[in-house]
Amino acid sequence: MGSVRINISLPQEVMREINQKIEPRKRSRFITEAIVRSLKEHRNLRLAAEYEEAATEIKRLHQEMEGTLSDGLD
């Protein structure tokens, strides 16, 4: 995977903490990994919401079909 240079702004206190804890030649990797984790979390939250919505719809359809399926089987 290729790299792209970008220019971002960070709060001073965040940059200060990164500088204290992460070696200078490893900052890009650290920031990339943090962004990847955050993107995965956002994707997982979106998928969970979609699954929840689908489950609600499936339950509704099941309830509608329950009466139809039992008609005439008595």
C-alpha cells in the first residue's frame, strides 16, 4: 500500500503526549494504526445498527406471516 502525505492539525496536548510516548520515526505508524482502529469501530457500529434494523424488520415480518401460515392448518 502506498503512502500519501497530508497536513493535519492536532491539539497541542495530543501532540505533546504523542511526542513523549512515541519515537519520532514511529509516529506515522502510530497515527495510522489509531485511524484504522477508529475506522473499524465506526464500521462495526454502522453494521451493528444495520443488523439491528434488519432484525426488527424480520421480527415484524415474522409476526405478520405467523397468522398467515397458521390459517387453514387447524
